[in-house]
Amino acid sequence: MGYLPSFWERNIGNNGKTKYSPTIFQYKIESRLSANSGRQAKDSSRPSISPLTNLTTQEENRLKAKALRERSLALERASAENSTVRTPSGFIATSDISIAGQKRSHSSISTAAVPATSRDARQSTKDARADDTMPQAARKFRKYVDHDFSKMTDTKGGFLNAEDDPWNKALHAPKEGEKPAHMTLKEWERHQLLKGLRNRKEGPFEPGLSVLGKGNMKCRECGSLEIDFVWEEVFKCKVCNGCKEKFPEKYSLLTKTEAKEDYLITDPELKDGELLPHLNKPNPHKSHWHDMMLFLRYQVEEYAFNTKWGSAEALDAEFEKRETEKKKRKEEKFKSKLKDLKKKTRTEAYRRSLKGDGKGGKFGDAISNGKHEHEWGQTVENEDGISVKSCVECGMEVEELEF
């Protein structure tokens, strides 16, 4: 007998066979259909849920594992805040050294900021420009400026004027000594006057004299209070203007050339401000040349006599030695030039003087290394009565027979 639903009612008769009641069966069917229709109407109000697939299940499992992993790492970091993390080889973990098994953040391994738009990667955010993460140009192209030659002025000389080259600092630098545009002529003259007084420490910029006399500086020669404060600041020498004119052998100023030639001091020594202080003044020959370097005579002499050469006599001996060597080099150079000139103009005479017996010669004379031809003299009789003749040049004798 086949399977029957549980809601079917069975009656077992006398003969042991099952009998079904149709009335009860119809009632059960109707009640079950009404219950199913009510459940369907109730479920239709809720959204339908698609069944889980293998891909969805894998993604959920991955997210759960990731959350568990981050939670465990956070616990490990919290427990190891006071302890120093080291690599297996013993190095301490820093921004440059990473620990194996720990995941780094994206910001620590990213080499550039993400552009604001993907349409043009050259457009970067302000932070990216501030960090200078964009690719840099090569060294030889860093100062390259792209000019529009169609809008430039043809100067016929191969150079750019100030309008065509707005990035040139030399062309657009403010010129010194010219009145600015925002100042009037009277204000500019007053500014120049105050600038000169400030540099010379005169007028309102002259240091005041105290009535107590403790902090006053006095002249090293006469004890006057009116010293030259510029010299005191530059040379650290307290002297008044009267004593400067009275003792020129001590307080006269020497140029750089005079210090080099007269006291044999080198350029590095003269440029050392702590060793030999100097006063800068505009060049009187050309205004655009380098400023003059003026040195105080007694300071140069103290350094040359005491520190460098030991005494004035040693300096004079070194000066004489250098002058002698200079004169010798000059003579040798003159002789070498003269020798080259002789080689070019008097070749035969030069060869004759070199290969002869040192007595020199004249043009037309035979050179000693050339082929010798005998010039025989007259025939004479020697002591043995034999007729001989000898060469006039070499003195060779030969016998001569007469028939």
C-alpha cells in the first residue's frame, strides 16, 4: 500500500482492511489549502531572500577570519606596548625595518598619493605637491624653462630681454643705488645720508661717552676718547684720527698686493679674517670690480715678522732668495728663447758650433762630420831624402815618386 498523508483518516473494518472517510478527507484538504494561502499572503509582504551560494559563503568566512585576525593583532600590540619588538636577527623594528608576519598599512608602503581624478594623473592634491612625491626631472633639466619663441623679441644677438625672461633673477633684481619707486627724492637723500652715518658711526650713530669713565675706550697712543670706532670694530684697534696721521709707519693701510709682494703673505692668509682683519672699500679703478681689501700695517708686520718668518732679517733673506731665483728663471727663459731663435734662423752656424772643436766657424766652412777632401801642399824632401807632401787641413803625409 502506498504512502498516505497524515491528515487522512483511516477506519479499519471487520475484515482488517482500511477504509477512508471521504468527508473527513475533504475537510482536511480544505483546511490545509486555507492555511497555505494565508501563509503565502503573509510571506508576499516580505522581500524574497536569494539562497546562499558558495561564493557568498566564502566571502562571509573571509571577513569573519579577517575580523578575528585584527582583533588578535590588536591584543598583541596592546600587550607588547612596553616591550621592544625585534626581528629574528635582532634588529629593532623601525619604519625601515619590518617584522615578518605583521601586515603593514597601505600608507607605509604607498609611494605616491592617489590623484584627485583618474582622468589626468598629473593633477595631484596639495598634500602630494607639498610632499614632492611627483616624479622629479633630471638634474640637467631642473632649470629648464619652456619659452614660446613665436611671442619673443628677436634681439639679433642670441640673448633674452627682461620681458621675454621673467624668471631670470639677474634681470629683475633691484639695482643698488637707485631710488625706489615708492620713495620721493627727499626721502631717498635722507635715507642715503643716514646709511652713510651709520656705516661710519658718526653723528647720531656715534657711540656715546659715559661720565663714569669705566666703559669708555681710549686711544692706545695718546689716551684720547675720540677714537675711530670703525677701526675699533674692524681691526679691534683703538686709535684716534690724529694718531693715525702722526704715526703713518704703524697705522697706514696696505693693499692686498702690497702685503703679498712686500711681506710674502699668501692669499689664504690674507683672506682669513681672524688672522688678518681687513677693511673693504670700493675699488677706485673700476666701480664694478671687486672691493679693495685694506690691511693695517702694524698688524701685517707683526704677523710677518713674529709668526711667519721669525724676524725682519729672515724676511729680507727670503725676499733676496726669491728675487735671485726669479732672475735666474728669467735668464734661463731668455736663453732658451734665444736658442730656439738660432735654431730657426742660423741652422748651419748652429750645427757648426756644436760639431766643431768649439771654436765656432763661418758660413762656407766645411762641417767636421762631412766628407773630407785632402788639399795637398807642395812636395818637399824629408830627413831621409824622400819626397813627401802633406794635407793642409788634416796634416796627412804621403810619399811622392818622381820619374
